Amino acid sequence: MSDLIVFRGLQGIGAGTLMAIAITIIGDIMPGETRGKPSSWERRECCRQHRRI
């Protein structure tokens, strides 16, 4: 059981890293005046995933 807890923690760290990278990529690719819409889509999907848990 302790192995499952540790591996779930590692999975959470990996998912958090991917979210930070996605936000950074959106910030680098999109110009400032159009950045809000894709950024809100990404954050909305993140919130939907958290509600499912």
C-alpha cells in the first residue's frame, strides 16, 4: 500500500510539472492581447479534472 501512495505522489508531481510547462508555452507562443482565451481554456480543463477526483 505504501508503494501505491508513493507512486501516486510521483504522478501528481509529474502532472503539476506538465501544467506549468503548458502555461509557459501558451505564454511564449501567444501575443499578449490574444493570450487570455487559450489560457482560460487550459485552466478550465484543469478545474474539470480536479472536480472528477
